[in-house]
Amino acid sequence: MLNRQGRPTQSSAAATEQHATFTGNKALQQIEPLIFEIGHHETTGVDIDAPAPFKSRLGKHARKGEIGLPGLSEPETMRHYVRLSQKNYGIDTGLFPLGSCTMKHNARLNEKTARMPGFSDVHPLQPVSTVPGALEVMLELSHYLMTLTGMPAVALSPKAGAHGEACGMMAIKAAIAAKGEGATRTVVLVPESAHGTNPATAALIGFSVRSVPARDDGTVAVEDVKALLGPDIAAIMLTNPNTCGIFEPQIVEIAAAMHEAGAYFYCDGANFNAIVGKARPGDLGVDAMHINLHKTFSTPHGGGGPGAGPVVLSERLAPYAPVPFIHVEAGTPRLVENAADAPPGNVPFGRMTAFHGQMGMYVRALTYMLSHGADGMKQASEDAVLNANYIRAGLSDLMSLPFPDHPSMHEALFDDEWLKGTGVSTLDFAKAMIDEGYHPMTVYFPLVVHGAMLIEPTESESKASLDLFIATLRDLAMAAKGNDKERFTAAPHHAPIRRLDETRAARQPVLKWVKPAPVAEAAE
Amino acid sequence: MRYLPLTDTDREDMLARIGVPDVDALFSDVPAGKLLTAPLDLPRTKGELEVERIMARMAGRNVAASSVPFFVGAGAYKHHVPATVDHLIQRSEFLTSYTPYQPEIAQGTLQYLFEFQTQVAALTGMEVANASMYDGSTGTGEAVLMAHRVTKRRKAVLSGGLHPHYAEVVRTLSEMANDAVVSLPPDVSANEDILSQIDDETSCVVVQNPDVFGNLRDLTPIAAKAQAHGALLIAVFTEIVSLGAIVPPGAMGADIVVGEGQSIGNALNFGGPYVGLFAAKSKYIRQMPGRLCGETVDSTGQRGFVLTLSTREQHIRRDKATSNICTNSGLCVLAFTIHMTLLGQAGLSRLAEVNHANAVKLADMLAGVKGVTVLNASFFNEFTVKLGKPAAAVVEALAAKGILAGVPVSRLLPKAGLDDLLLVASTEINTDEDRAAFVAALAEVL
Ligand SMILES: Cc1ncc(COP(=O)(O)O)c(C=O)c1O
């Protein structure tokens, strides 16, 4: 019997029946060996003619031994990677509610424009006179980012969020040094709820980290910040909306307190998707904020990257922005690649990366922004927030909310209080979601709540999709509370592979394929 | 708006279910007066056709590498990428997946990372490789920090043959962390005395091969001296294809090898996204930055892969992490590893041979132009020529004639007194016609 959503009303018994196959394959799920197990050293899938005989100029540097890598023919290559792809879950597969990661729809128009030869097939060091369109993209993207954030400057080159954090914190360090306070202002405040990249970034740049306690309601209180302020404080790194999915209510007061104490406010903008077109960081007192183009502006996550992490900067930090940047003089853009060529008043702190940053991501993000427009982006943020709160409303009677007093922004945070005594952990619950066809939410982050489950549906989900998701999580929650422990602790049952032994991987690291010893020897 | 599935009716129903009158009630934590009331001054929603036209107009203002005779290198190289690569990386399951934190539904990503790590280790001649850095330059910065952790010293010595952008990235990071850097002056002919710079305070020596001027270097004596003083040799490359033809850094004793992988599988993209390759001796593994993929088994004993040794990383170790990197170069890694799988060692060696042959042909032809001297004793697919005139102006004049001739050294090293030097790269894409056009135009311009 099916209900109105076309789902079985009971968990399917047939699905758990085992029919072992001879190959180990399960229809569309194929066991795929490593390329090293199927390829040959003499095989290549690329036809290249040998050059006419010539006199080598490699001298004594010519390679002697062989590399030791197999090749695959083109059909074998195609099949290998298609089969691998079928073991992956993507946004296009289903709902991907990974909190803090903003797994929204990746429009293929963005892929198409990024592949226009005028963008993909231009070299970062070809004459600047041959790339006016590339500078135009960078200026246009900058204009959008500055307008959406209400900030006067942006450094585009950082390669991802964490790299943007480094860029912003370096600008802060340079500004502090310029005031002659480099030796004293050495401490950065970081709330306990912060993403790991925040303290890691502060440490990378030579700051020491002091923790700011979170209040019981999941927010940071201005009194708690003030109590820590002093001549040794360089900055605070505060995420807003924060990692519990709450807009920090005292953010303006916190910014003012930092500034009064001669320190800076770095805002982690990973959660910007909640507030585009709704509130501007520039109105809140932010000095620097990175924007993950791969979250808010829909450039694909690609299995872990690449991303892009432009940093918007306040008037006070703008002069320290790293090279390269574009300076517009009398309407003409000029690419400034060396500190010595910087216009008066600019004192770049250095360089974050070779060349000019993630052009391929700029094109995708700008394509997204043009498509949505100001009205579409605002609607997207509102829908993202609406979707998160709808899920929260649909689950909060069964699952425990650590911070019920604040509305959620674009993500809803639950803890594992409700699982107490069931023998089911947050991890088990996540793995059971896999069996139901969902990617799990973010688990065990933020660290400030026990057994965190952070659900971010994004604006890309329809109401029907959310209803089905809520119904499924309700079924699972009831099962967890109803002594159906095995469903969880042994999950996933239906993924291409069962639960993996992560401890073993770390205890005896095997990080590359090594040719097995011949069978005869191995047997001894 | 085509990307937003909710209808107005949906929105109303959902607000009612949540129990708030309107969506702004959900923004009640935004401080008074800070919630925007008017729309921002940006254009409105556009259809796909219109957006495509706008982007195409901007793209059309740039000169694409494949539309002209093209010899630009200096850290990014134009190579042919098989059609299979770009098709495969656009499969939804690769393109729209996240970092494989849930390994049971990310074995596709994890297996190609494991294969990638194996390929990078083999290419560089090293024991272990990680799952990528942002690019070669940031990877070099991370390698220096790693050497500081390993040696518990804080002074890096940078060769004058290191790409100037890479050196700048290292200097920026080091200055911020109060670490010392000794930068040797630009070393056009690979005859700097780097050995005398190594002392008992040195944490690492950073040497690029082929260097930014295209010279091939023997790193063996540098590795020996560094190691005798308890320092590490960091070997850098910007052209991974070179490792199909030259002695790999691992065979010369390098402790850490880092470089740019763009040449294999990835387009020029005006500088990014690219893919940083990072390999090391396995005894240093716990000090490595970035993600590592490792083999394990599932609860039924079947082989599988997971991210591992993550106690090095920011999400576990926070301010004690080996790096702050989180998002890396995932999809560029996939492009690299697919292209590398297609090539195999046989294809890579052949590709490298053709690159070298083309560069040799071009160098010999350029040497025949009056006023031009090729400076390199040895090179792979890139070399330095002396023009007797400011190279930047020559490059502009050639660009006006529809030839993208190379990178003036002055663009990377302004005010270094090297204004008449030009870096010229030649890969498999160049034809006899390209070379003839370049040489004829250069003769006219000089
Ligand atoms: C809150 C927060 N800050 C920072 C980051 C780091 O961004 P990236 O992965 O782009 O380096 C993330 C991403 O996971 C995040 O969620």
C-alpha cells in the first residue's frame, strides 16, 4: 500500500533479503578495481605521434627509470570513472542537508559560461591588453559582492573560505602593525562554536587564540566579549549567522566594543546564504568577511573543491589588500600585480597565491548572480530560511532543539538529547538516513552542543521534497525511540559499502596502492 | 525564478505551519534598523538566454590561447586535454558532491583520491602524497610551514630560480608568522651558490626544477647538504609534464615535493582553479597539511576508502592543526587523475618528449633571429631568451600581430634589471606554422 507521497507505508521487507551474486556486483552497483589492478604499463588512451629525431637538451637530467604507472584505453577509462561516479551521492541525486555547506543547486549554465574559451582558455600572464573581458568579470563580480555586503572593497584572490580567512586576518595584522601595535596585539578571540578553520587560521598567522564562551541560548554576549578585551586583543572571528544557525543578536554591539578597544571584527561569512539581500555585513560593523562562492553563489563543491573565498574589507583594511587587484583610474582598469605599482595610499600586505585567483569560479558565481538578480537572491535567502524553519517545525516535537528561543536562519540545529537511552548515536542516525536515500546532515558540528545534527536544506528544495524528508526523519526518530536499534547501529545496509573502519585506516595508514607480493611469497 | 521551487502558496502554507505571520518574523534577531527594506541596486532576474549573451560578450573580449600561436608559460601551461576528461568531471555525482565525510556514499570520490595519491607519489618519486592543495604556490607556502614543524626551526632559504609569485606567497606567510626567509637574487643561469646559505638554523631549502627560467637543476648536492645540517629539501615544480622526461625530485633526495598540477587535465582558466600537488617522505606524514585518503575495510571485510589521519586537520585539532585548509581542489584532482589514467606512463613520456622536441625546435629557430640569445644550457619545454630590448614592449608588439609570445621577466620581477629577458614555453599544441609565425614576427619587431 502506498500513501499519498507514493512511498510504502512500512519499511520494505524485500529490501533486506539477501541474494548473493557470483561477482559481488549488485546490478547497477559494480565492484570496481583500482586502475593499478586493471591497467598496463604499456597502455595509453592518448594517441600522440613520436617527434622526428632531435638533439635532446635535457643533458644529464633525463629520467632514467620508468615511472611505474599504468594507463587505460579510452573505453576502459570511461567505464572506470562512470562506475566510480555511481558510488557517489550528489545534490542532483537527492536532498543534501549538510549544515554549514550550502549544498544548493548547481546550474549548468554556470558550467557552460565557465567553459567559454574566452574564460577557460586564457593564460594569467598573457598581455593584459588581451584580456579586458577577464578584468571586466572581476570588476563586475566585485561590484556585486560589495553591493550585497555593503562593504567598500574586496580582495578576490583567496582560493577558498579558509584562504579568505587568512587573507582577512593578514590585512588585520598589517593594519595593527602599521599602528605600531604588532608586538602587543597578539590574541584573537574565537567562540567555541566556531568552525575549525577560524582558530587554525589565527594560529597560522601567528596569533594566539582565546576562547569566547557561548551563552546557553547559542549566541555570543557582548558582556562576555568585553570581559576579554584589552590591549592584547587583535580581533574577534565571529561567524554570522553563527554555526548554530542563529543570527547573532548583539553583533552590532560586539563590533562596536571591538572597535572601541582598538581591535577588529573578522566575520566568517560561510553562512551568508541566509541574509543576501536581507542584511548587509557593512551595516553591522564588520571589518573583513570571506564569502564562499562555492556555498552562497552556487559554484559546485566538486567532491571537496575547488572553491573561491573573496574577502570584503572595510575602509580601514582596504589599503592592505594583497596583490593582485584591479585599480580603476579615470574609468580605465589597471591590473596591479606588484606592490611597487600600487596606487598611492595602498600598502598591500603581500600575495596569497600565484596569478589572480579562481577565475573559473568568478565566472560561475557571476553567472549565478546575473541569473538571480537582486530580487532572486533575496528570495533565495528567504526561501533558504523558510525551508530550514519548516523542517524544524516538522521535527521539533520528536528531536531536541538545544536553542529553541531563537528562530533558525538557513539551518536548523538539533542535539542528541532525544536519543538518550536509545543506544542510537548521532552517527548511527546519520547512517540510517543513507539507507533511506538521503545524504546525512552535518554531524558533531558545532562542538558546543552534544551530538550535533545541523540541517541545511537550502532554497533548492521544493515543499514536497521537504515533506518527504520530514516524514522520513520522523519515521526514523520513532524507530530509534522504539527499540529498533539494529536499523541504526548496523547502518548503512544499502549503500555501495557497509560502515567503514576509520580507526583501522588511521592506525595502519595505507595511503597509496602497492603492488601485492607474488602469491607464493605471500603464502610463506 | 527558475532555481526556486517554492510557490507563493507553498510559502504561505509553510509560514502557517511554522506559526509566523511573514518571513521577516524569522529574521527577528537582526538588530533594529538593520533589516533591509528596499531592494539593493542591482539588476533583476534574467533568463538563461540573456545571461549567456552577457557572459559571451565579456568572454569575446579576451584572446583565447587556442586562437593564436601561443607560447606563454611561467607556471601555467596550455596543453591538450582529452574530451573524455571534461565529460567525466561534469557527471553530477562528481560535480555536485561534497567532501567525502560520509564515506559509504562517497566511494567514487575516495577511490579516485586514493588513485590520485598513488599517481602523484609515483610521478614525484616520493613515498606519500596528499589529496591536493589549492595550487602550487600555496602548496609551497604550506611545505615551508611543514618543514618548520618537522625541524623545529624557522628559517627558509629560497632559490633565485623559484617562481617569483611562489616566493612572494612564502614571504607573505613567513612575515605574518614571524619566520625568517632568505631569498636569493634572481638566478637566470642556475649558477647560484645556495649551498653556502645552508646552516644549522636552516629549516628548509626551496628549489624549483625546471626553474622559472627553464633551467634543469641537479638537486642531489642540495639535498645532501641540507640533510647534513638537519634541514629539508623542498623541491618545487610548476610543469608536472616535465616529470615524464626528467629525473624526479624523489630520486634526488627531496624531503617534500610540491608543485602545480594544472598541466594535466586542467584548463588555463586565467590562473585558477588549479591543483596543488604535495608529496613527502612517509616519516613526515603526521606533519603534512591537507586531506589524506586511506584504505580500510567495511564491516563485512570489503575494501573501501576513507579520509584519514584527520587529527592533523583543522576540524579536529583547531589552532594546533597542521594547516587551516578545508576545501581543496577536488574536481581539478579528478581532471588530473583521469587525464593521467588516460596517459599512463607510456603516454606521459611521449607527451613530455613532444613538448621537449617542440621547445628545442623553437629555441633553435629563435637563436637564429638577429639580436636574440637563448640563455639556457638545458631546458624542458620552457627557456629564457635575451632580446636586447625591453621584452614587455616586444610582447605587446607581437600581441598586436596576433602572437602571444611569452612572459616578460619584468612582469614577474619588476626593477630587477632583467627587462630584456623573455620566458618562452612550447608544448605539444604548437605547430610548425606557429613557430614560423613567431620567428618571422619577432624578426620584424626587433
Ligand atoms: C563556518 C565555516 N567557516 C569556514 C569554512 C571554510 O571554508 P572552506 O572550506 O571554503 O575553506 C567553512 C566550510 O566548511 C564553514 O562551514
